[in-house]
Amino acid sequence: METKKILWVRLDAIGDNVLAASMFPHIAEKFPGSSITVVCQQHISELYEASPYVERVIGVDKMRVYLDSKYRNDILQTLQEEKFEIAFDTTFSWDELTDFFAVGSLAKERVTFENQSGIPANIAAKKLHAFTKLIKAGGVYETEMEKYRDFLRGIGIDVSNLNATVWTTQDDEKFADEAFAANNLEPEKTIALFAFGRSHLRTYPYYGKAVAAVCRENNFSVIALGDTAAYGFNQSCLNDIGVSSINLSGKTTLRQTAAILKRCRLSLGAETGIAHIACAVGVPNVIVIGGGHFGRFMPYSPLTSLVALPLECYWCDWICKYGRSHCVTDIAPEVVEFAVKETLRSNSERPRLFLHAKTQWNPADAMPPWKMVDKFVTSGNVEIIPVEFTQHFDHIPVSGSELESKLSGYKSKEKPEAVSLALKIATDLREQGKPEEALNVIEKAVEENSAFPDLLNFKAELKLQLGLLEEAKTILWNIIMSVPFDVNAMNNIAVIEIIEKRYDSALGVLQRLLEVEPNNEAALSNLQFINNNLAVQSRLIDAERFIMNKDYEAARSLLNEILEANSAHEDALADLALVETHEGNYDAALKDLQKVLNINPQNEYALQLMEKLLLRE
């Protein structure tokens, strides 16, 4: 088989990449000696950098790709210069940017799924022209791993089984060894916990109650894993468990997380990327799973024991119509405890599914009824174990908003008089145009009352006002580490992300904030600002596509719409100058470029185009 230059494009989340990485050994065997370039999100790059199958990794800021045409086109030009022979888009959930890079690479062969989920009908109709080969995946409830087997079969590779895959380095393994040694941890007596489910819909509140007795009886220690945002909730769960523990949330890379998991007796947590990493490194895992897309991503490994409350509203795609996600928050801790005990007691040849038994579910009128999950998984592939229980924990269901409050692990305290006075003095100084003096007052107050987020938020706002963005961000993330849902800190983080034009991050923070406090005026205002900017950027991208297709009149119409709302929009003026140039209206183009340079004298695109116009023959 001749060697080839292969492009692999995956712009989705951590867990998706861990699952899809299972295909690499088989692709490498199919195309021996080939070089593979991966395009993925920046924070996922490290997973591929340790791969023996990957020659180059291009990490991208996904939202910047949407918003910054130069950044987007620079990446595309880099891909085109590589002259790839094959581009693989193995993403089943359709993503416009993945298509953009896979097709735009101009690879000779471009391969993707035929029946991608979520793809607009007008795009689906054009896929055959954009891709040279379309591969049909199985039914709607086929697992992600089965879809990847379909994909491999479509390119001539027949495999019976795929396993989630993570590569680590010697340094990663050394880090894990040192972490265990420094904390006197024994692998056979250590459980990993990743409790934070990214939103209240997917976060289970009772991990601590469920496993406290098991940990005490077996003299287990617990390591909490996750990102910075998970720190507070993970710590509250560790407090509930009450045994020797260490909270490494936000303190490890993805590969270090994998190395630590590899050394644990068991892992326990939510259906997140870490759950798939646990499967990849071979550690038994107990996963509390909800119905949002039940069965699609898990289970696929005999290492996995799922814990579920099966309800008729399953497959809602996490668009919950109830006041709380009953499928997650109403699972009895006894079911989780039983699953943990059984997983510790014995291995299984198949994935196990521990179900909150029908007889133990007595819903009120406004709650969904119990319904078996045989539509999504079959007993031949999964061992289904209904769990009856008699002992009852103090299990009081909580609403979504109550859970968000619980996740924060923070109870507001009455401010000491000194804190209130410092805030008042600093506010007056800021209003008088003296932010430096205000900062001095706040810093002195923080030295004596560092536990009050209001002081730290004010300090961050003053740093931000003085242009010290990185210092402000550090302060705010420190607040979030201890108070994950402090709405002021979240909003201030979003403001910084907006200033730095990382709109995807800002949107994520604001959406989480509005789940906690739906009517927060500052968040709603910032959200509107982002949406307006995204709408403008979308029109700008459309205008640039019209220019590429030489439909200058349509491009001019869109650009004028943008400029009517904001006559100083730098990119719109530059694109309008390009339209004028293509149409031979050089004087008009020069005038538009001068407007751009009045706004930003360093605009390289405007400078280059103006130079070409002035030097034209």
C-alpha cells in the first residue's frame, strides 16, 4: 500500500476525541508509512501530541475560527500547502467548521459520514459534491464506537472491536507516580472521583452519600479530578465522603489525568471526557448517566458500570422540560453504592447497567414514568441489573436551581463592617476617576478578609479597568475555584473573554451563569452583545463567500447592512474596499481603506491592499 499524507479533522470535545482515537492504529496499518496531521481544538492538542501515529497537530481556537477570517484562512492555507491525499472527517454530529477544513484542504480524497446527525437539509444535498466518499452509519441508536466501525469498514478496514485510546508520555507517568508517593496513596486503595457533570442537568448531588460507607469500610482514599470549574463541587463530595483525599481539579493536564486514573482501583463520576479516559487506560469505572443521549456514547467497554434511572423522556438531547433532570438527580444513592460494590467485587465480560428499579420509583403526576431502556441497549450486549433496596438514605430531590446553589459549595456570609466600609470607599474613589487609589484600599481589605468574593471581584474589576487583564483573570479564576458559581466572578470572566474576542468561552460562562440566575441583567446584556457580534460576523463570513464566488452585488449589500449599524466596522470596510477593487472602483476602494487605517493604522490587510492599489500600473 502506497504511503499517503492524511488529514484528520476533529473539532469536538475531549471524550469524542478519545473515542475516535481508537481508529488510529487501524488507519496506520491500512496506510503504512503515511503521515497524519490532526486538526483539533487547542485544549485537546496534548492528547495527539503523544500519539505514535500523528506527525503534526494543529490546535485551533474554534470560536476565533468563526470570527477571525484571517486566522481561519491562514489555517486553511496551511492545510492546502500540505497537499493532502486524504482528508478524514469522522465526526458523526455535523459541524460546519469540520466540513470547512476537510473540504477546504483540497485533499484529493475527502471522506465523511453520509447521514450525519443535525446536518441541515440543504447542506446534506451538497455533500456528495464536497466529499468524494460518503459512508453510511447504522441506526439512530447505534453507539459511537459502532459508527466508527462503520466508517472504517467504508474505507476497507474491518475490525470487530474498538477501544477508547489515550497516549501518555514518561513524564506523565512520572507525575502520577510522584503524586501517589507524595500523598501516601496505594493504587489498590485509591478511587478516582470526577463528579462535576458540566451542568446541573448532568451533575449528581449524592456521590458522597453513596460511597462514604464503602470508602470507610475498605480504607480507601479518593483523588478528585477535573478542570478548575470542577474544584468546588468535587471538594464538597470529598467532604461528604470523609476519608483521606486529595483534590487535583484544575491541577493536571489531560494526559496526567490519564496517568493518575491508570493507577486507581476504581473511578466514579459523571459521563464526561474523563469517563472515556478511564476506559482508555483500563480502570473499572462506575458512571452515573442521564437520558440526554443515553446509549450513544456509553456503554461500550466491559470496564463500565452505568447507573441509571430509566424514564420515558430519555433522548431529550439534554433539553429538559422538567424543573430538574429526574433521570440524574433522583437516582437513589443506594443504586450507586450497589454498583460500586459489585464493580469492586468482580469484573464483567460485558458492560453493566445498574437500573434504579421500577418498584422503587413512585413519581408524582408532573414527573415522568419509569420506562425500560431496551430501545437503546440490548441485554445481549449489556448486562442489565435492576437494583431493589430497603435501606434508605436521606435523599431529598433538589430542583435545578437548588442544585446549582449546592454545586457552589458556598454559603454567603454577612460582611464585616470593615469589608462594607472598604467597598464603599473604593467605589467612591473609582467614581472619582481614581482606580489606583481604589485598588490600594481593596488590596488592604483583602489582606484581612480574603474569604469574601465581593472584595476579590472588586479587585479584579479594578485590575480590568487598569488594563491588567491577565491579573484580573487570575483573581477571578481563584474565586471560581472555591465558589464555582459566583455570578459576579462568572460575569467578569465573560467580560474579559469578550474583550479578548473569545466569544465561545464567554457564551459558555454566561449560559452557566443564567442557569444559576436566569434574570441576571449584566449577563443578559453581555449575552445580547455577543449575539449581536456573532450575527454581524455571520453576515461578514457570508459576504466573504460572495466575494469568493464573484457575486459582488450580494457582498456589497451585506457589507452595507453591517456598516449602517456600525460605520466604523473595520473588517466590513476592508471587505468593501476589496469589492470596489474587483469592480475597478479604485478611488472608492482607497477611500474605504483610509477609513480602516483611521480606525486601526496597523491593519495589515488594509496596508497591503492600499499598497497594491497605489502601485498598480
